[in-house]
Amino acid sequence: MRNTDWRNSFWLRVAFAQTLVSLLLATLLFIGLYAGSSHFARHQLREEIATESMALAAEALGQGRSAIEQDIQLRLVHGGWYAMRDSQGGLLAGDARITPVPAGWHEQAMPFDGRSERERAEHGLLILSTMLTDGSHLFVGRDTHSIHELHELFSRLFGWTLLATLLLATLGGLLLGRIVQRRTQALRETTQAVGAGDLTRRVQRGTRRDEFDNIEANLNDMLDRVGHLMGRLREVSLDIAHDLRTPMSRLRQRLEAARATCADAEPMAITLDAAIADLDAQLATFAALLRIARIEDGSARGHFQRESLSALTQRIAEIYVPVADDSRRTIAIRIDAEVDVLGDRDLLTQLLVNLVENAIQHTPQSSHILVALSRADDGSPTLRIEDNGEGIPVEQRERVLLPRVRLDSSRGKGGSGLGLALVKAVADLHGAVLRLEDAQPGLRVSVRFVPA
Amino acid sequence: MRILIIEDDVTTADWVARSLRERGHVVDVATDGREGLYRATSGEHDIAIVDRMLPAMDGLAVVRALRAASNALPVLMLTALAETQERVEGLNAGADDYLAKPFAFSELEARVLALARRPPLARVETVLRAGDLEMDLVRRTVHRAGKEVLLQAREFQLLEYLLRNVDRVVTRTMLLEHVWEFHFDPKTSVVETHISRLRAKIDRGHSTEMIHTLRGMGYSLRAQH
């Protein structure tokens, strides 16, 4: 993953938020549950105490004090806390450790003897004091330990649940993140490739028809549309280039016919020759444009043959040694034998010629040019044309590979501006990688072919 | 010469026909493939100039039909684009040479003349001669006035092509295609450079120049002045 800062990662933020929300929910749920059950337990306890008290009070009313004293002794055996005191506070029956309190509900510390501090804290006594008709008090109590135990159980459970929630939520968040990451991977890759200029890339569509699939479908539709429009634009430009050739050819024929009627030295002849030369330059540009389009359509791959790139490179380099010599530049040749490629001989010739001519034309006098052919470590035939001229600044390297139509030849150093674009088209056709590099000083053009 | 033009573009056909007639040739024009094929089989012509794109029957089919009928009439094919594929298709169909539109008339004329007078294919020469220049194709040697001239392989090839077309005009494009196998227009003066080097070796020290530059047309190797 590229974003190490979690704040920059959408899915990590989602995972974090999800964990927080889950923890909050678990806490709320627990608080509710705890409050409910604790209330219920206390209610139950009071109910029990109240029932006991009422039964004993009814007994006292009906059968007299001695019967109830016996009953209290009996109930004490079964557990629980009971006591009865007369109106002066004297113990009539039951447990003397119960502190006498006025009528109503009371909570007291558990009257233990010699128990640990911790145990003392865990127990308590809930007392209902009832005043009977003769002014005596009946005390019925229960140990609140069960409520305390419920508390303890809940806090233990709460801890575990929080831990489990934290784990599950984190896991879920990570999982969700991974899913989002995976689902957006194709989108990311495709948009990146398209951004880099490959308009033919499409997203591999999922089959779920969910939101992601929708976005993918929309993106593909959008790319189709863009591609279609660009294709149309190209078609139109090519159609124009193609259609203009016929009237331009006729114009050329008329100019030539007119030229044939004048003698060489006449001013008219000079004008007509210049007009024909201009027209030829434009026709050459159109021809080069159409040629690039033809190369780009890939149909030439159909008749690729095994060609000796060594022999071809050697031949072209040798042809240009005297040309370079005449323009005061030198060509050094360093070519490995028996380097073959699968390709179109004419187009490979054009690629070599364009690169060598480019080196001759765009370097200052007395520059050195190297034409080298070798095999890379992985066996790919690699052609290098190097010079020690001015080179091309990094920011312009990509631009010089794009077709730039220069119909007005006075604006540039001559040429249609399509030379390197043609080289790029030929390299692409052959699946070769074209690179412009800094030869320090100068330009190094390398073409790395696929091994034949 | 009697020349047949099979071309549906009337403007081009007229221009080529008129220009050829001015040079003293007899020219017939057919504007579709079927009519063209019919006239080509009459046996009256020395060469046919055939456009590749034709109504009724395209140029390739015309040439194929001619060759199928064992008709050896030299054919120069005209096309809109000079891509490898088109060129190879044209030559495979049986055309003898190939010219992309638009072209200069001098280019067309040079190619027509080179084709029409091409010696029969069966004759295999081992020595080419022009005046006091002699080329031995087996030994790969060249002598001028009895003295050996040392040529590099590429120079030998260039001279051989000029010798085979002695006294005829060869255009820059013809040299590029046949000597260097460049089926496109290079930006530098490749042809001029090599011609001037060859000229230095062949003509230097001799009173008569053999390699001539014809401005706006091309080059010519001439036996006599």
C-alpha cells in the first residue's frame, strides 16, 4: 500500500470509525442491560423480603406473638435474616445482629465477624422494617451478595465483550478495507494507465452489478466515448490529409505543365520551381502523416519476417558515414553480429535512417555519432544511436515523440516534425521500447526490440 | 513509343498523356479497368501505365489478367500510397515498377523509359560496358581506360545501376529505391553525397565526364558526350 499515513487512507479511516461506533454501541447496550438486570435483581430481592414480611405480619396478627417467634426461629434455620423487637427495642426473637431501624427499607453493612475486608465489601444487608400493631418491629433482611455478584459478572462480561467487539470491529474494518481496496484496484490501475496515455485500457468488470460494478461500467463507457471521439478526430484529420492529396496533386500537375513552358532562367520558372518545392514539402508531410496512421493500424505485422538487424544497421550506418563526413561529423559503428528481429524491412530501414539523420541534422559540426547494436542481458536486441551534441531537455523528450505537423517549414529547421513520431510508430509496431536518454553530453536514443 | 494509360482521374490522365505526346510518344487513354485490359491485349503498346484504383476492374486485377494470359507488356503501376504492402502487392501481381502519386513528370518519364527498353530477362551479362568504362560483375572489378578503379561495395552497386541504365535518366528516387532500398524520401543529401564520391573515383583524371547531373531530373551515365 502506498499511503502509510492512515489519514490518507479512506478504508483505514472507515475501519477506525467502524471500530469506534461498535465500541460505543456495545457500551450503550451493556449499560442498558446492566441497569435493567440490576434493577430486576433488586426488585426481586425486595419482593421476596416484602412477601416474607407480609406473611410474618399476617401470622402475628392472626396467631399471636409466640407463634411468630417460633416461625422466625424456624425460618432462620433456612437462611435469611429475621428479627423481632418490642416497642422498647428489646429482642423478642431472631438475630440480634440486625440493627434496629424505624419502619421502611434500609441497607446495612453485613454484620460479619472476622471476615476479610473484601468479603465485607461484597456483602450487604437489605432490611425491611415493619411496625406491627402492638408497636413491636419486625425485621426481614436478605444478603445483597447476589446483586453484587451480578455486578461482578457484568463487569467481567463487559470487559470481554469490549475486547471481542474491538477485535471483531477491527477485523471487519480491515476486511472491508481489503475488499474496497481490491474492488478499486482495477479502477485505480485503469485510470492510471489512461492518465499515462493508454486510451485502450478498460476495467475488468465484476459480475455483481453492485455500486463498484456500476462505476466500472460508467468508466468504461466514458473511455469508449473518449476513444471514439479521439478516433473520429484522427479519422477526420486523416481524411483531410488524404482528400487534400488529390487537389494538391492536380495543382502540382498544373504547376509542372506551366513550368514546362518557361525556359530555366526566367523569373517565372524560378517562382514556379519554388511553388512546386513548397507543395512537395506539404505533400511529404501528408504522406508521412498517412504513413504513421498506416503503421499504427498494425496491419504490417501480418507480413513480419526474420530480418538481420545487424546487416541492416551496418548497411545504413555505412551509407551515412560519407554523408556525415561531408557535413563534418563522424560516425562510429559498433555492431554485434547475428542480431535478428521479426519485422518489416522497409520500416526498420526508415527507423534507422530517421535516427541517424536526426543525429546528423541536430548536432553541431564536429560532433561524434555512435551507431551501436548489441544484445541486452536478457537477449533483447538493443539499438543505440548516440551523439555528443546538445541533447534534448528531459521535459521535451516525450513531446518530440508526438507527431507535430509543421506545414510552414520556415518555422523549424526543416523537416515535417514527424521524424521521431514515425520512429515511435515503427518501434511500437515492433513491440520495441523507444527511449530518449541523456548521453552526457548529447542524446542517446535506444530501441529495445523483442528477441526474434 | 506507343504508351497505354489506364487511369480514371481525367486530369491526371490528360496531363500525363499531353506531356508524353510532347516528347513524341503516341498515347492511348483508357478510363476504366475493363477497357484498359481490352486495349492492353491488342499488342500495339510498348508499355502500360496503370492506376491501381480503377472503376469496373482494379489495376491489380488488370495486371493479373495480363500476366495470366502470358502477356509480358511492361507495366508501371500508379498508387496513392507507397507503403510496403501496396508495393509488394503490385509487384506480386506482375507490375514491373511502381510509382506513388503525386509524382513529377520527369520521374514518370524516366521510369517509363527504363521499363520500356529493359533488356529481356533471360540475358545474363557478366560484363557491363560504357565507353572506356568496364565493370566485371563476376570478379567485382571496375576499369576505366584500362586502369582499375577501386570501389566500395555500395559504390559498386550504384555504378552497376547507372551502367545498366546507360544513356538514360535515372531519378533520385529510382536510385534510392534500387541502390539503397529506401522507399521514402531521406532528409539528408544521401544520393548527392554518394554520386559525388563515385564521380570523384570514375571521372577524376579523365578528360570526359561520364556521370552527369540533370538539374531537376536526376542523373545519367553517358558513354559519349
